Amino acid sequence: MADLTGMTHRTAVLNGIKQHWVSAGQGPPVYLLHGFPETWCGWRKQNPYWPSGSP
């Protein structure tokens, strides 16, 4: 399993729908979207490879 250190889980209710997202690192945001029925865990192994602060 990938290292999950430094990942922050957040939730919010938007238009009556509970949303969950995971954030990590610094710099400009990179959005990784998954389809149904997948979850954020599908992207967890890629997180350590994103260079922090890259354009």
C-alpha cells in the first residue's frame, strides 16, 4: 500500500450531497477524478510521484 502520510481528508455538503476529498502537498492543485463506483483510493499510489510545486 502507498504511504498515506500527509494526506488530509475533508468533507462538505454541497447542494445536499455529501462530498469527500483528499488533499496533500503544496503548490497549484491537481484534480484527479474517479468514476462510479471507484473511490479516491484508486489514486493513492500516484500521490507520492507528483512533484510538489510543479507548474
